[in-house]
Amino acid sequence: SLGGALAVYLAAKLSFKCLDPLTCLCLSKANGNLSNGAPHSVILESTFTSVIDVVLGHFLAKPLVWVFGEEALRSHLESHWRHKFPSQDRISDIKSPIVVVHGTEDETIP
């Protein structure tokens, strides 16, 4: 889901600001504002690796993949698409424990 991609982005960004993720708080109980620390943990439900992977896996893109090839089409999309939401590239930056929940029957999100 797009929410999962945004959660990965935010958790990765906050992880750079905190050396010890177990002692930093992401949400201040006093005023409800985000603080300067990494989240204690991250739970992702049915998130995608990147928007480009979702597009290439969609059945409407299959003819384009067949005609142009997956690598050429991927390269074209990456050079022209502004918001790729590359969760797969960012998730290694998260210093907190991560739980990923995803079903095996999901045919929409790879």
C-alpha cells in the first residue's frame, strides 16, 4: 500500500537522526508532534517494493513488457517517473525492528 511506502520513507529518514532506536521516541506523548528520533518498531502490511514494480506486474503492462522488454521498460519508467516510492532500497536504512505482513494470494502487489 502507499501508506507502507510512506512509512518506510519516514522511518528511514528518522533513523538517520537517532543513534539508538530503542531509546528514541517517534511520537511525543506531551504534544503529539514528531520528535527527532527513530520509531521503536515498524509494521508494514501489504506494501510494495516500488511503484514501478507494481506497474510492471500489472496485467495491462504485460503487452508492453513483451514488446519492449522488462529492462527497457523499467529504465524508461525510472527515468520519467518522479515519485517511485522505492521501499526496497530504503528499508535497509531503518534501524528499528521491522515486521512485514503480506499474503501469498495478493495478485496486485508483488
